[in-house]
Amino acid sequence: MAIHDECGVFGVYSPQPADVAGIVYYGLYALQHRGQESAGIVVCEDGLFRSVKGVGLVGEVFGKDSISQLPKGSMAVGHVRYGTTGASGALNCQPIEINHLKGKLAVAHNGNLSNAYELRSKLELGGAIFHTTSDTEIIAYTITQERLSSGSIEEAVLKAMDRLDGAYSLCLMSARKLIAVRDKYGFKPLCYGKTPQGAYVVASESCALSAVGAEMIAELEPGELIVFDEDGLHHDRRHCKRAKESFCIFEYIYFSRPDSVIGGMPVHRSRKIAGELLAQTCPIDADVVIGVPDSGLDAALGYSQKSGIPYGIGFIKNKYIGRTFISPGQSERVNQVKIKLNPITDTVKGKRVIMIDDSIVRGTTSAQIVRLLRDAGAKEVHVRVSSPPFLNPCYYGTDIDSRENLVACNHTVEGIAQIIGADSLGFLPVESLGRLCPGKGYCSACFTGDYPTPIPLHTEKNRFERPLSEKNGR
């Protein structure tokens, strides 16, 4: 089973025609960590849409020739994808483009609808024909259906929000407007800013605003909608405060870049706090503290500073290999660990090592990393994890649709330590999670099973791609 995480969305609105495709291109580069399966850019030039989309990394999809095909325009939206509903491949590349009775629409989506199956079934019964297997097309169809009886695209989006449940941070583009919207729970991050040239920019993370020279203005509130058009920007907050804020805590632990700021909290600082808490709750006598790149490094620094045990650089990471838990098969995932990380022998040989990682899902990757340290001469390896044990499926954007293969569901902490070959193992206590994002409501369902929305009846990632024999005549 492959585990994927987030997607990244980016949009720009310029008062005058500009190289908006170039701005989105650099923004997507900054969000590459959020999606490495595919990428896409759609540009609006005087109401006409032009796009380039493809499978691969940003630099692979947008070569010099393809970027030059995109015209100057007033708006553009972009997307980098990890699939959590629907298979990987060109079919499900985003942004999704729709031509409907009242115009054009391009949709870039980060998140996962918890009622996707029910919505799609109703739309199909009404005659809708789907060309992809992702839930983003469901969002697009729901909006265009509401557009038929609405006076504006933003009113259509607001009506659609009453029908959509689950996680969605969206960047949408019509022929005249750029729209940013966050679901009422605020599962996924979304922020906006402004460039010195006067262009408004929307992005999943603040690091992407910085990458294009934009100054951050604010994060969207849960349930907030913002319209960018020739009259400036307009806020609509009628969906705000309709639900308890449930921001994905894993954004702080793993997903987001450490130079991003979310909910007023720098991600780097949040991860250092996690390491400090681990040092207090799971202390151990050792010679050196190291972190597993990348998201384990900040927590390791926090553990070292709190415990007084020296911090060391334990691994060199091959930056040209994607994250280990996006591989399509177990054998590939194991091989990637060996290629991706190389221990620094001088740091660990003959020493008692505390290794900080962000999570343990199956345990296979952790076992491989511990083995690398043993082979490099580490005398002891004590693993500390800057998150609690992963015990439950996520229905909001992390591609774990069942408890199958979650090692913590079937083993004690001591048992997991034996499986991964560690001398000891400690996890961040669940009750400490709130310290990572003070004053912010968060979702920790993957650790606690406390879901903010009803649990979906159909949860399989490829539920819209089943063979005919499994569709019961549909």
C-alpha cells in the first residue's frame, strides 16, 4: 500500500497582463514537496484558457518550450499532485478545466472530500459524465451545477460549499475572477499575499509566496471565500465558524516546509517544540541526537537543546529522490531508502544514537534506516518519533484508507521497537499535540480516531476505478 500526502495549489491575479505562468511556475517549485506525481498550469488570457499539464515533477512537466507556449494573461492557477482519490497519471492531472453553459472554470484542489462517493453517484444519476476519477471533478461539477441558478461564480461556490463535506482548499479561476476558498473545518492551509507589482497571489503555504516575492497578507479563515477581480479583493465569511476548526496536525509534523508559517506558528518552531517535548517525555542517555531528513531535523534540534545531548548530522540525503512513502510498491520503497539516505559514519560509529523521525506508519522504512545506522557502527539506536502512533485511516487528504498495514494497530511500542530493530522507542504523547499549534483547533483523527466529519461509507482510494464485476451493475 502506497501512502501519499498532500497536494499544492497556487494562483495569481494581476491587474494588468503579465507573465502569470512564470509566477505560478516558481510558486509550484516552492510547493514541490506537496506533490510529485503531476503538475499543471492554466492561464487565462482575456477569457481564453491555455494550459500545460503532465505527469512528473515541475521541472519535468514545464520545460522551456512548454512554458513559452503559455501566453501573458491576467490570471493563472497551478497545481502539484499526490493522489488521494483516483489513480496517478495524466487522466487526473490538475487544474481541472470545465466548459459549461455560463463560461469556463479551472479548479485546483488540495484535500479530500469525505462525501465524494455520494455526490458523484447523485451527479451521475443526473446525467453527469465524468472524465477523471478524482474528487476534484466532483467539486467542479457541483459548482457548475449551482452556477446555473446563481448570479455569479462566487455565489455558486458558496452554494456548493453547503453540499461538499470534508477537506478542500481551492483555487478556482473563471474568465474574469480568481477565487480562493477553504472548507469550514480548515483542514488544509491556504494563504494569500501581494507582489510589489500589485499582483495577488494565493498559495497552499507561505513559503511559495516568498518564492515569488510576495508579501503575505493573511491566511484564509476556515470557511472563508475571497474573490480577486478588477475591483480588488472581496471577502465572504458566511461559512466561517460553522464547524469546529480541525486543522490537520500533520501539516506541522511532516507535510509543510519548515520555512512556512501556519496559524501564526512557524513550522520550524513547532517541530522544535515536538523535539523538546520528546526529550521531556521519552528521555534516554545517549551520545548524539540525529534527525531523519527532512522533517525530523528540526525535532532533533529541539530534543538536543532540551536534553543537553549533542546534535549531529547523521544522514546525507539525496535530494533527487522523492519521499519514501510515495513509492508504488514495497520493494521500490525499500530500495529508495538505501539510495536516498546515507549515514555519516563519523557521527554515529561507536556511539549511542538517538534517531528522531516524524512518524512510523508501517515500520518498514524505519527498520531500513535503523539498519543503516547499525551498519555504520552505531552501538545503540534509540528511536524517538515526533508524532503519536498512527492508528487510524485519514479521510481528508492522507492516502491511508484503512488500518491495514499500520504497524501500531497490531503491535505494542515494545513490539514495534523489536520490528524496526531499535534499542528503545518513544512516541510524542497525544496530549502534547496542542503544544505544536497553541490556540488552534486541530484534527488528530489519524492518532485518536476522533473524526470531525461522519466516516465515509466508501473509503478506497480507487473507488471510482473498480472493474465492472465489482460495480453491481452500475
